[in-house]
Amino acid sequence: GTNEYDLLVVGGGSGGLACAKEAAQFGKKVAVLDYVEPSPQGTKWGLGGTCVNVGCIPKKLMHQAALLGSALKDAQHYGWNITQPVNHTWSVMAQAVQNYVKSLNWGHRVQLQDKKVKYFNMKGSFSDTHTIRGLTKAGKETVVTAENIVIATGGRPKYPEHIAGALEYGITSDDLFWLKESPGKTYDKIKNDVSLECAGFLTGIGLDTTVMMRSIPLRGFDQQMASLVTEHMESYGTKFLKRCSPTKVEKLENNRLQVTWKNTDLGTEETDSFDTVMWAVGRAPDTETLNLKAVGVKTNSETGKIIVDASEATSIPHIYAVGDITEGRPELTPTAIAAGKLLARRLFGQSSELMDYENVPTTVFTPLEYGCVGLSEEAAVQCYGSDNIEVYHAYYKPLEFTVAERDATQCYIKMVCLREGEQRVLGLHFIGPNAGEVIQGFALGIKCGATYPQLMKTIGIHPTCAEEVTKLHITKRSGLDATVTGC
Amino acid sequence: QEAAKYEKKVLVLDFVIPTPLGNSWGLGGTCVNVGCIPKKLMHQAALLGQALQDSRKFGWEFTEEVKHNWMTMTEAVQNYISSLNWGYRVALRDKKVTYENAYGEFIGPHTIKTTNKRGVENIYTAQRFLIATGERPRYLGIPGDKEYCISSDDLFSLPYCPGKTLVVGASYVALECAGFLAGLGLHVTVMVRSILLRGFDQDIANKIGEYMEEHGVTFIREFVPIEVKQVAEGSPGILKVVAKSTKEDTIIEGEYNTVLLAIGRDACTRRIGLDKVGVKINEKTGKIPVNDQEQTNVPYIYAVGDILQDKLELTPVAIQAGRLLVQRLYGGATRKCDYVNVPTTVFTPLEYGACGYPEETAMEKFGEENIEVYHSHFWPLEWTVPSRDNNKCYAKIICNIPDNERVIGFHVLGPNAGEITQGFAAAMKCGVTKEQLDSTIGIHPVCAE
């Protein structure tokens, strides 16, 4: 045909860039459109998408800053003489993180260049099924045509717009990582893991942080584990207002913000003032501006996400979607990357391999980290019945916590297996330090169909936290004390 | 403890012959007292020193000069160890296992003589015996070694800071100790006879050495000490070490506060009366050969742990072997200890986790044309902000091409190597192939991905 490009990717994030670069490997003519609509507070960033700029990367770095605060306390027990008080300066951390993110933006641009992928810093919308209209910040228009189009525009944080003052005075994760000055006393209205993570590191660097939850934390995750995570955060210093809903946000004379909320348990109305109010009530795709209606790409009416089949195809031929914008998929960078790569291989590399979304491991980087892969206990019970599953569990204490005199109450491991036959492992849940490092290899084992006996045959590495997984032997069913004792 | 579960009448004899410098410890063995546990805690102390430096880049502020106090650390470590010693005594008592703090020697069939610290003797008979006496550090056999040098048996409870230290040896014990001593701010030199970490993947061993050199450890390669003299008394004093090159006639001298010998360990099998009951040992190494059920050549005498010939000297292996043995003897079980693909981790400043074949061994066993090695350097996200050690961390997997590209070797060099390696070891136990590895989604952002 007379299309300019073989592949046009709209959205330069984890999924989009991976797809574009992979397609370029096959010698195809590829272009990427990436544009960041500034947040209501005016924050914007460079190429790379959510993960790089306002997600995984800055989050993990600030989480590390908080962990280092704990390390400083531990260090004294281990003989290091640090004179108190120890202070944290937000701007030093923020600048270091922001500089690193900018180096990644640069790195992505160089990579695209090296792989001969054309990059447009433009906001794209559909004109027809093979045509995208790109608009620069200045309003200059460019029309781009392509044989195949991949939509990978991701999502942006939602605002609870029905709450007065939410939009004018509140920030989201889009803004938090780019703040030049400390957020101070922070109010965090949450729904998901993003916000628990933020509340966690804000507490860790010494800020007075309150989390408000309407119902349950970490919806979709194993709820026993979610409770342990929030229990730890409470003992760590984060304040929780449970079963509360904010009703309005007002600005006070001293520029602080006053939040009013309803306590659904007590039926009362309460207020408090904060320096910062951060909303983390979910993310939504920005499909309005894509003009999907013009080409008939079907979206889920409730979530607004694009409906795709197992091959990432939308309802319109030659138009695909990957990443956070797709309905029913995990909102994770590695799945977006893998899906993007496989899509490119199917389009241009004669591959037929589809993306496998089963048993995708993930980690919540709260002060005490939670890593998991496979089914939650409740999902396993629902799927197989509680009589047909066996849950092995253990409370353990990381060796490093002993000398540091740290509380290990919430350090816990749980493995959900089928009870009969070879006892295949359905899900593994780990709370403790370095949870992501621990879970990754076991996720590989689960991909191989690991069974409980196989895990028990595996010798542990001593002394680590991960070895406790290979030593799990107390079942929930037995009712016995699951605390690990001795060496 | 496992045997007591089957309501067997069990006696445990444990006795620690003091080190040449007079050091001793409680119940629990090497791991708890002078091995894994204190080692990892002191390694953690060193890592925290690094964390302090990193934390400044992450916005933490505190005084420029931070010093380490050896006594604070050692006291804390020893207190924890004491709690473990106590815990074991309580556990044995609770499980109704009789414990005697006495030295055991066979004096005839089914009969053992015990001698306690005060020289009081007892005689016991048993239907079955399990020898698990482990090993002790080897000395060089040169003038001054036993009088003036310390070993890992002494280091973890040393009542004074070791100061400027010479570590003799290139074992993981040597490198781990040298590593954390340097991390605590001490001046450390390592004297190596030939190669580092014999038996481990040599490519990785060299990377470990390089990293240590870049982080303040001096290496003297291809030299062995021939004499240790005392220059000045003290805690620590000053010692003069004379060393000879292994290649030429060169002699060098150096002065140190402490000389730590870590040249290997010898099995404690030569003076426990094994000849009286006919248990065969390897005369050269002192190790005991056993069959795949941990049975010696004498049917009612078994052995587990570091003293076994051709087995790995690791705590989890010893524990597993011991438990399974008892389950077979008294529980009707048939499961044997699986010694294949046992993972391990070397807790050097840059940690090294491994499972399966080193690259050179894989090449030798399967042939170079049948091996594919996939590898990558990586930069932990946490090291970016402090701008530290870009391109030092490394991972490689070794695959057997004809066998579905099965992963037969896993090696990772980086932080939290043990935590990373454990799960991959489980996957290898499940027979993971390269394809399965490729189809596993990573957790982002972590090193393991």
C-alpha cells in the first residue's frame, strides 16, 4: 500500500517502545508518537512512559531512600557511630531521582535513533484506520500513515472530581516524583498499591503521612497478605483512616489544605489540615483524545480500556493495543514489554507465539515488601474448593533483623498448593525484605509446573530469607504454630 | 531433634576443643557459632557501611566522619549467638533429647566414652550412631602460626578490633572475611597461593577479586607465608609475616596487627576412636565415605555434614541429610537427600549466588559445542543514584543445548545474590529450560529480572 510506515506506535512507554524497537529489528519502517499532556498541576516529562518517569523507577528509588533511613538506624546496632539527629532533605533526593530519570529519557531517544525508529513528540489521534494526526505542543500538525498501528498510550491517575477542591488542590503520583520541595505533612487517598508504596516511602523519609481508605487495601491481592502489609505500615508510622471517605478539600490562609471526611463507621464528619493531598484512586486510559470513535475501536464501557483478543488485536484490523490501556491485562511494565515484543514478532517475524498472562509475578514495594506469583488463597479456594488446596505457611525472622532489634511480626510466607496428586504450587506469597528478588526465581519454577515436593527437595541457601520457602511444612489446616525456630 | 519426634531415646554429645588461642563456644556447631551466622551479620555490618555512604546521595544528612566500633558489633553478634546456643539447649530439652557437653570417642562396638571439661568420664551404648563432628580450620605448619595467627574460629568473638589484617587463603572463608573487614574500614591484605575460590566458576571468582581490589582490598598473589613473628604484644599487637613466592626465590615481609588463616578445614575424625569400631576414613583428607543413605562401612554407624567425603560443606545440606536419614530409619520413609543442584552463595562484598555447573566444568563434561552461555552485566537501580559500580554486576546461565537447552548452571554476581538464587535453584530442580526462562515475566524493577 501507500502507507508511510510499516508500524506506527502511539505511546512511547514500556509497551510501545518495546514493540517499536523489536519491529525495527526486522528491518521495518517504524515510528513512535509520544506526548505527555501536563498534569492538572502542570507536571510533564520526557520519553519513556509511566514506568520510567512517574512509576516503577522513581518509586523504587524513593522507596530505596526510605529503606536507607531504616538502614541508618540499623547501622548503629551494627557498630556504626552516627551522631543524631539524622535528617532527610527532599530536594537532594528528588533532584538525584529526576536526573536519573532524565538520563533514561535521553537513553530512550538514543536507542530509537540507533534502531532507526522515527520519533515524534506529538499527541496522536485517529483520522482513519491507517492514519494518525499528530499535534505538537505548539499546535503544528503532522499526518502519519501506517500499515499497522499499535496503541500503547497507557493510563493517567484519576481525580475524584466529585470532591470539591480535589482537582485544584490535590496532586497525584504524576506530580509527587517531580516535586522540587518536600510534600510535608501528606494526606494520601488510596485505592491501590501505588499509594501504599508512596505513603510508605514518605513515612520512611520522615514525613507525617496519613492514608485514607474507603474499604480494603490492595484490592485484587491476597487479603491476608494485604493486611500484614498495612499492619506493618502502621507500626512503621503511617497513619491510617479506615472506612473513611473525603468530602471536600479547602485551602487555608497559611496555604495548607484542610480535608473534610466522613467516617462511615462512626457516622461522623472529621477534618485535619495537611501540606499535601495526594490522590491515588486508580488510573484511567486517555482514550477520549485518541478519537477511537472515528475508527470504531471498541472499548470497555466501564473502564474505558481497549478490548483486545489474545493476539493484542483490537476490533479493527491492523490496529492493536498493548500495555496498561488494554482491558483485563495486568498493569505492569514487564507484561507490556513482553506483549509488545511478541506482537512485533508476530506481525513481522513469522512468529505465532502469544503472550502468556498466567502466573505473572509482581511485587508491592511497601516498607516491608510483598512479592507474589500465582493465585491468592481466596482465588484458589474459589477455583478449587478449600478441601482441595493445602496452604503451607511460616512466620520467619530475617537474620539481619536480629542485631538490628527490628520487629519481624509481619515477615510471613505462604504457599498455596493443590492438595491431591503431585501437589502443584498454585501461588506463592512472600512478605519481607527484597521480596522481588526472592519471588522472581520461584515464578520461573511455577512456570515449569513446580510441585510442593520439588520445592522441598530444593536445598536452601543459608542464611537467607528465601530459603524459608524451601522449608515450608506447617499447614494452615493443622492449626500448628507456624513460627520458624532455630537455625 | 527429628529422631526424638519418633520417640527414640536420643543422646547428643557436643564438645568444642578450644582454639590454639583458647577460644571456645556453645551448642550449635560451626554455622551458628563461627560460620554462617556471625559471618552474615558482620557482612551485613559492612554492607550497612556502604548504605551509609549511599544514603547521602538519597538525601540523608549526618556528620561527615562515620567510624565503626568493632566491640559494639561483636558484642551484639555474640549476644545473638548465645541466644541461639540457649535456644538449642531448650529445644533439645523440650524434645527430651539428652545433651552432654562432652568429648566422645568410640571404645568398642556400640560403645562410646565421653569426657567432659573437668575430665569426668562416662560410658554409653547405643543401637545406632551418627557422626557429625564437622571440621576445624587448618594451620599452615610454619613457625608462629598457632601462637600468633587467628582463624575464623577466633575472629567472630575477637575482644578487640583486628586492625590491619593479613588474610591468608583464597577460600570463600578468606574472601568473605577479608571483604567485611575492609567494609568496616580496616586495612586488609589477602595473600593467595594460586587461584581464588577453587572449585567455583573461575570467571566469576576473578570478578569477585577485581571488585574487592577496587574497593580497598590488597591482594598478594602467588605467595605463601613461611614464618610469623611477634614484633610487639598487644590487643592487637604487631606481627611480622615473612612470605615466599611460589614461582621464584623472592621473599617479602610485611607487618600486620592480625593474621587470619583461612586456608581450608580439616575433618574432626582422627581422634574419636573410629579405628576401634572399624569405620573407614579417607586417610589423606580425614573425610568419611558414605553410601547414598549416609551409612558408613559399619552398618549401625552413619555420618552427615562437613565430614562426608565428596559432599558439599553446607549447613542446609547437613540439615536435610540428617532429617531424611532419621525419617528413613524410624519413619519408614525412603526419600534420600538430593545432592544435585544444591545452590550456594558466597557473601563477599559483591555477593555470588550459584547453582549447578561452573562454566568450565560444564564445558568439560558436555563439550563446548553443546553448551550455550547466556550472560549479561546489569546495574542495580539502587546503585544509579549513588553512581556506584556501573557494569560490575553480572549474571549468566549455562544451558545444555541437546537437552532442550536445559539450564544446568546459574550464576549471579550482585546484591542479595542468595535471595535471587534460591528460587532459580527451585526452578532448576523442576528442570527449567531456556524457553521456560524466556517466557517467565520479570518483576520490575529488581535485579533478579
